[in-house]
Amino acid sequence: KGTILYESPAVHRVLGFTPESRMGKSIFEKIHSDDVQGLLNEFRNLVNTPLQSTSYTFRVRHENGTWKWIEAVGQNLLNDSNIQAIVANYRDVTDRKIAVVSLSNSEERFRSLFESATDAIFTVSLQGIFTSLNPAFEKITGWKCSDWLGKSFTTLVHQDDIQLANRLFQ
């Protein structure tokens, strides 16, 4: 049924609640409305499969009213006569989720800048090989970007400047 039978004292550190305040309540009570159905489906599957374990990430309302991302691993021990419950361990992964979203946003901003810039922008490997070139490269040079991917940047440097370009690159 999803009724909390026991919760360790760590719940206070993770979600701000005392274990006693959660006893007898539904595990779904503090789950974000967008995450309840998915978690409910995972829970039902777990209940119907003895000894199965599953993991799921979802949002839970912290005692202070904020939302925390939780990564939980549950195991069906209903048939274990000593336990007769679904046992779940969970941890706060909010910082990791925020970092992933921030990285994704940053990558999208970079990609937008890279694609729309009027200056030629390119990336090279540690060996000086072109790994990406933006559309402005084609507009400025008239050369297809695909023809330059995998080639050394020094192929674009005048013979008299190759030594300096390599030294600066290093």
C-alpha cells in the first residue's frame, strides 16, 4: 500500500522530517505531482515481483517547502518472513540534477553562439586537428566545413608562420 513502516533518522538530514512524523503515512504523500504516476507504476511493478529491485529518481517536498530530487533504490522483500516489506534506500541528488540542467543550458547557449556567430569559430583537438567549425567558417572562406574536419589547423597557416603558430598552440 506504500505505508511507511519505518524510516531511519537520516530522513531528517535529507528531507527535514523526523522519522516519527512520517510513520504510517503514504510514501506518495510528499511526491511532486508530475512524478507520482511514474513512481506509483515502479512501486506496483516492484510489489508484483518478489526479490526484484528497482531505482527511480523523483522530487519530494522537503519539510521547509522546497523540492529535493531523490534517487531511490527499492527491493521487494515482501516474501522474506523477517521483513515483509519493500525496503528502499534513497539519497538527495538535487545538486547533481541542478548541475546537469546547468550544463545542458550552458551547452545550448554555446551551440547557439557557435552556430549564429558571424566570426569563424572552431575547436581543435590536443593534436591541433579540427573537431568542429561553425557556419561562418564556410561563409568567410567559401570552403565546406566537412572538408576541414579531421585536418590540422596548420594547413590554414602561411608557411612562414607555421613555427610561431605551433609554438603558440603548444
